[in-house]
Amino acid sequence: GRRMLLSDRGRPMLEMARGILVQVADLESLSLPEEVRGRLRIGAVAPAGNYVLPELCAAFMRRHPGVRIEMRIMPSHDVMEGVRNMALDIGFVSSPVNSSYLEAEPWLRDGLVICAAPDHPLASRGTIPLAELASEAWVLEKTLSSERISFTVEALKYFVSIDVVFEADSVEAIKRIVSKCGVLACLSRLTVEEEIARGELVALDVPELRFTRILSMVSRRDTQESHACHTFRDFVRGYGETNNTQTDRNY
């Protein structure tokens, strides 16, 4: 019934071995110097992983058909841990990065938005102070979500408590509940842009939440990137620069 675990000496050896495998993969790709090849392991928080990166990955694979991508959706902490222990090649997180092992590059701007169904009594209101929403029923993501944490921090400055009537790991489930019931949700703007544009949801104008958050690209500081990872980083960096310019206009 005992488990086999890495010793203190084994952990750095594993990290070195993974680094060697990255270099071996690049050596193999030298036989086709004009082609980007290899496997790319990505970890991402839900707003980036579900609503931004799939389109970018599809475009990248069309341009570089020799690349195979594996993407995992997980909280920021787990993404950072995966990059740190080299289980992931690159990560996309929404939380601050405080690790001597990791290098973070600001990538994409996002915001929090309180959304409601179009027939909700508050949907036609103008500016609404956050304090006026204290008695509303809320649909929120599970507690590991950075969106929920950020909203809770702001809301509890004005609320005695938050009346959470429904919780889910799925943003899609939350959006469906909001559209069918007289409740409110606070979500990443990236996750609701399409529904707001189609008129299926309405974004409430709440001054206390008029701030942007930064999604960051995370990599391990002391490890050489594979050619595929380096090329992918450059590819998505261009998307971030273009999108941030548009976001500045919207905000």
C-alpha cells in the first residue's frame, strides 16, 4: 500500500530530464529546418482556454501542421504549478505571478461584467452602484475562480453577505441560468461578449467594476523553450497586442 515518491534529489533530476527532452525534440526537428514541429502542452484559465485559445490554436495548427497541441483548463494556481514542474510548456493565467521559477508576460486585457437577462428589471437601468445589488440573487462560479474571488472582494465592501443561489464549474451553465431566471452573474467579459452582442444577455454598468484585469503568459524562467513553444508564444503575442488596442477603445 505504499506509494513511490520522488526524493529531494530526484525532483531536480526530473526537471533536468524534462529540459533534455525539450532539446532532443528540437534536435529532431532540425531535419526540417523550415517547419515547426513537436508537441505543445498548454494550461489556461477558463476565459482564455475556452473562449480565446481554441481559435488561436486552430489558426496556429493550420500554419504549422507538424505541431500537436494538448490544452488543459484549470485554475491559475494549477497552471503555474504545471509550468513550474514542467508538466506544461506554457500557461495563461489571470492571477498575479509571484514565483522565482516563473516568467510572466502581460498578454490580454479582460474585465469583470455583471450580466442579466434582457427582461430583468435592472437590464434597462443606466449606471447602478454595486451597493444597490446587495439584495439580488447571484449565480457564481466555484470558489477557485479568480472571477468569483475578485467579485467577492469588491462586493463585500458593500454587501453584508452574497445570496448565492446557484454555483457551477461551467460558465456555459451559469449563462444559461442567467438567461432563464431573474438572477445576476459576475463573469469574465471574454466569456460573455458573444451573448451580449446577440442580445441574449445584458451587461449592467456598475462603476465599482470598471477595471481591467491582465491575463499573462507564463513560462519557466530557467528552461529552454522548444521551437514550437517559442513560435506559438510569438503567434499569440500578436493577437494580444491587437485585441488590447480594441479593448482600450471599448473601455
